Amino acid sequence: MASSSSTNMMSKKDQMYACCAEKPPGTVFSQADLVAFGIAADLPELVALTRSLYDSRLFQYLTLDSAICYRIRSREDAARWVGAC
């Protein structure tokens, strides 16, 4: 029950990152994968979440078969990228 309560307190951005971080390192996520997490209410919200994660350097954009995909960076690596800009 405590984990459900703490999940509710997390921002949707943090929830999305946490769901991705549970997968093996290097996992590539499609939009369908991210939608399946059930965090974004609709496509515009999903786009806003992925953009926010990208702006924080926590997501990398990739293309696979001409489709946009995503891969996460560790928080430590993201902090290094932010500091390099």
C-alpha cells in the first residue's frame, strides 16, 4: 500500500522514468510501449512527457524502422549531459 501511495505522489514524468528504469539497461521503447504503462492520458500528454524527459536528458530519441523510439539514460549520465550544454 505504501508503494501505491508513493507512486501517486510521483509526477507523471517520474512515473514514466521509473517504469522504463525497471526494464533491462539499453531497452528501446516505442510509443506503444510507453502508452502501455498507462501513465499518459492521451497522445498529447505522452508527447509532453517524452519531451520533458528528453529536455532533462533522461530520454534519448532514436529511430527504428522510421519510427521514433526512446531509451533512458541514468540520472547520473543525464546530469553530466545537462552540465555539458
